[in-house]
Amino acid sequence: MKTDVLTGEKAEPLWAPLRNRLFRSLWMANTVSNLGTWMQGMGAAWLMAQLSQSTQMVALVQTAVTLPVFLFVVPAGILADRTNRASFLLVTHGIMALGALGLGIVISSGQVTPGILLLGTFLIGSGAALTMPAWQAAVSTLIEPQQIHSAAALNGMSFNFARTVGPAAAGFIAQAATVAAIFWINAVSFFGMIFVFWRWRAEGGFTTKEQAKTSNAASSFVFASIMRHNAFRSLLLRTFICFFGASSMWSLLPAFAALNLNMKASEVGLLMGTIGAGAVLGGVLIPNAKAKLGINHLIGLASLKLGLALIFTAWNGVIGIIWLSMVLTGVGWAFIVSGLNGTAQIMFPKEIRARAISTYLMAMYGGTTLGSFFWGVLSSHTGVNTTFLIAGTLLILSPLLGLRWKVQ
């Protein structure tokens, strides 16, 4: 075992959290659910590109996914700290399954419009917003504190495996069959999580004595206490900047590939999937990188990688560089998400952890929502290439913030 430079404790192996049966069951079901989610993300972006031929409208798909998180994640954190988390998560996953099912029906009937697609995406995003604080807080209570960064890396690997396979599979399905099938598959992908939470609720769920004690505490006082934490405020600032810049890639890549590179649906899916392949690689590298560099330098390095990837992608005349940029994007993304998520999860005691995480997620998705909208509007005036250059420059300069606002 290596020693973590942050805590001085022996760093746990990456796979250590999987020894916990409950964590392992959730991790497996979540991997399937992530596959469906990434398939639908690709399907929705591709469908919008065909319906509107507008980079701004395609970027709004990403905004519709992330805006609910910005709006609802703080109330969701309060609810997650006050309720049986298994029951709560059972309901939120049901909402997402119904949203995907509804979109599948509308698309199959041929009645879909850009507005309906955005509305359905917003509904699914609302379920995801309600899920996030409870999910992260629940996972962090299942394992030992020294395993939290490993668990965050494993969840990131699951997420990024789905990002690798999901878009590629969706692209082939859209080209060989119908886009509607992608939404049907996503609806089914939630069933595993629903089953696990249903079983867990019967066993008592996540309710704890500490949770019950804090359920009547004034939420405003709790949030005020959280925001007085200097290191947490630095984490929020760095999170917002990183996700604001990186959102340009997520919101504009499908339109860039379809409209600028004239790629087919299957090719767009493979391009997006390459990011996931890079992120899986990044997930394997994270434990050693964190132990050697520390979180602050890890986040700075990741921001630099993302910025360079955006600038390289803007040179769309060299297709090989674009594919390599996707791998670089994935590695940088894995470093950022795992580093920031893991740090947010260990800053506060479990009694108020969901509310702290909800505040962190608000910064993350606030940056993504505002960024997706901003970069979409900018691209409609300057073009996607120039937009990528500007966003990349922002990310390359952002590690300078670490001199004053350290993540630790």
C-alpha cells in the first residue's frame, strides 16, 4: 500500500470497497443504469441535431439535463438527510424510469418536437437531481472513511465505462433501428437500481440514529455552518470554474461531430465513447496520482489536460488529433470528478453530509448549466471552433486559482 500525502494513512487498494456486499450490489446496478443514461444522452443530442440543425439547440439538451440539478439539489440534500434514503432513492429512480418511458412513447409515435424533447429531458434530469445527494451520502456511509476516494474512483470508472459503451451502442442503434429504442432501453436500465433499493428499504434502508437527531435541526443554520468552512468554499469555486469550462465539450461535441465533421450517428457515438475509454484509463491512474500529487495539484493537472484537449479538438482538420483529444478529455475528466467528489464526501460528518454534498453539486451543475447555455450562445455567433479555443484557454489558466484557493 502507498501512503496518502493528504492524510498520512495507508491508501486503500482501488477495489477495496467492492468487498462490501451492499456497495457491490449498488455498484453493479448503477453501472447498468449509467449505460442507459449515456445511451439516452447520445440519443437525445443526435435527435435534437436532426430536428433543429442548430448548435445552440443541441447545447440546450445538456442544459435541460443539468438545470434541474442546480434548482433542486439543495432541497434534495435536506430531504436526503431527513428521510429513509432507500425509500427516497426508490422514488427518484421511478421518476427517471417514467420520464424515459414517456419520451420513448412520444418518439415512437412520431410526435416529438424540440420542446417535447427538452421537457422530457428536464423531467429525467429532475429525478437525477433528487437522487444525487442521497446517493453519494448513502455510498459514503457503507464503507470505511479511508475507502471513500477509492469508492469515488470506482463509481467514476462505472460511469466512464458506461460513457465508453453507451454512446457507441446508441449510435449504432439509432443508425440501424430507431432513436426511440434508445429511450426504451434507458427506462429498463433503471429496474436494477429500483430492485436494490426496494430490497434495501425492507431491511431498514439508510436511516440512522444520527440522521434522526439532525432531522429537526434548522437547515439554514446547517448550511451556514457548511459555508463557513474555508476549504469547502475553495472547493466550490474550483468546481464551478472546472465544470463551466468543461461543459463546452459535453454540450457541443455532438453538434460539432455531426455538423462540422459530417459524422454518422454511429461515428458520433464512437467519438463520445472514446472519452469514456480515456476516463476508464484515468480511473485506474487516480489512486497513484492522488497519493503522489495531492488533490490540489491533481485538479490543476486535470484542468490543464481538459483545456489542451479542447484546443486540439478545435483543429478539426486533423481527425487523428481529435480522437486523441477525446482520450485526453476522458483522463482529465476522471481526475477532476473523482478528486472533487471524494474530497467533498469526507469534509463533513455523516449527519449533514448529504446537505454538504448537495451544495457541492449545486456548484458543479451550476457551472455546467450556465456553461452549456453560454457556450451554446457563443458558438452560434463565433462557431464551435472558436468557442472550444476560448473554453480551453480558460481551463488552462484555471490551475492558477490553486495558488490562492487550494482543494485539500
